[in-house]
Amino acid sequence: MKKNKRGKFVVLEGGEGSGKSTQLALLQKIYGGSACFTREPGGTPIAEKIRDLILSPDLKDANGYTQFGLFWAARADHMEKLVIPALESGKHVITDRFDSSSYAYQIYGQKAHYLKDLFFKMREVYLGKIVPDLYIFLKVSPRVGLARVAARVGAKGDSNHFDERKADFHKRLTKGYIEFISQFPHIVIDADRSVDEVTEDLKNILAALL
């Protein structure tokens, strides 16, 4: 029996206000059932429950270790029950955030640099050889990103404690993202531009990869 060719694993990343969720929704319309669209934290019932905890006000003041552990717990379930089965069935997986977010948010955003070594050990144990084929980083300036967050919150009242962080936090996120993805296959997109311009870039990138 012929074994399915493994699907491609793509991560879409970006800080608050980068437009990730908007772009994922647009891409889902384009690729439909040919790709599995998911998110982190989340993607499975257990991981979604952990997501609710991570984004709750109770976790606002949790230290780097606490949030780091929760993210990896959610990721373990996500990988086992959704990502790996989808890839092995031949489906492409496109996820809104992945391990790059843990690196940026906990190690840089929360200044938990002492977690770097542990991060890469966890990555080796939890991911093994099933690692992303490409990281796409939507790079947004803190000024533009925070303005978009404020507009979204004003329109929908939809916010979490990460949205409330100051500009310095978001600058650290960008630094963390760039440091992490520079070690792996990646593409950086200027997300200060319009939705249509970013979408066009993403379509071209994915058409060449998938």
C-alpha cells in the first residue's frame, strides 16, 4: 500500500494587531478542504480549554514558567491529536501561531531568558522530526499594531491581557520572533500594509510551497 506523502506544515506568526486572524480566514476560503487550518493555543478540545485559561485575566500576572508550561501542554495535545495525523494523511497544516510564539512571548515578552535552554529541549521532545516547513512572520510596528488592537476592542469589545501590554512589550516580541525564525526556514512580510497587499504576498508564498 502506497504511503501518503506528508503534507506541508506552515506557521503564520505575528504580534498583536498584525492581522493574522484576518489573513487565516481569507486563506481558508482559498484553500478550503485541501489544508487543515488550526491555531495555538488551541486546535483540540483539551488545548482549547488551556487556551481559555491562558487568556483569562487570572493569568495576567503569571510568571514565565507558568505560561510556558501551559503553552507546551496545549501544544503536546495539539500535535498528537491534530497536527501529526493531518500531516501524515497528506494534508497541509496552516496554524495561527506555534512554538515561535512561546519563544517570543515568554522568553522575550516576559523577559524569561532563563527558559531558552528548556525551550529547545521541549521542542526536541515534543516535536521531534515533525517541525514546520516554513514560518511566515507578519511584522507589524508597535504603533500600527496597537492602533489596530484599539480599533478592534472599540468595535467588538474583544480583548485579552496580551492586548493591554505597552509598546515596549511588543517591541520585545518582534525581537524574539526575528531571533527565533532566523534559525529556520522563514519569510518576513511587512504587515503595516493593507490587508489586500499582505494577502497577495501570502498567496504567492503558499502557491510556491504547497
